[in-house]
Amino acid sequence: MFLFTTREKLQLQSVPGDNSSEIIFQNKLLTRGPDFAKNVREAAIGFCRSYAGQKNLCLLVENSSYLSVWKEESATATINKINKSDNQELATSTRTSQLPLDSSFISRCQQELAELIGPIAIVICEHTVSENPTIGRTQLVKLLAKEISDREQAQSFQRRLLS
């Protein structure tokens, strides 16, 4: 099933969306997929229709300046993801979550992210830090990784910065 909605309508239903990597919508776990510029709306719709054709829910959300895709994971994929995530979290959070942010770490984040998404990375990093003044390293890297549309690159980005 393919659905189209706006960020405002999701928020009215108490569904977070801006900084989440997962949401519960219609009692289904959805993970964040790629973002699309508004001028390629048809490509985003095509992506969702293709994904939804696999008997999964695909939600296309219109934000102020882009479209975001939310995809239903199969039950097996969800369980595997939760188990893998729990193990990775335990290993990395102990080492890095307590480390404070400093200008050199933020600069490293900007450089790593810029290699993947371009110069807008500097603005995104600065905005994320200013919007979350008490954020730790792990949380910052996770938020920045959500800006990377390719999941493997996003995971690699997190490993490089948190190991």
C-alpha cells in the first residue's frame, strides 16, 4: 500500500518524523528511506509504488523543502535489525556517548558528511548542534547519518566516527 501525507498531518497524529529513523504508523514499524527533492516528486512516487508492490506499506511525506520515504520492514528484517542494533549500541555507546562534543569532532563530522552529501553538510551539522545543545557524540552522529540516503553509506559513516 502506498500513502501520501504531509508532515503536519503526521504530527497531528502524534507521529514524529523529523529526527526519527523509525516511526509507528497504522500499527506498523516504518523505517526512513531516501529523501527526494520536491522537483522529482514523480520519482519519489514511483519508488514508493515499486516498494509497495511488494505488499509493504510505503509512506511518502511532504516536508517543507523535500519528500521523505518511510518503508515498512518485514517482520524478520525488523527483528534482525533490532538485534543487530542492540549489539552495536552496546559496543559503541559505552566508548563514545560520554565523550563531549568539541570543535575538532564537529569539524570531522562536517568533513565526513560533506564527502557523502556535499557542502550542505556544514549547514546541517551546525543546525543540528545548535538545535540540540546538550547532544553527545553518538546522538549527533546518528542524527547526521539520517541525512545520508544510502543506508550502507550511513552505517559506514557512523562506524568511522564512533569507533
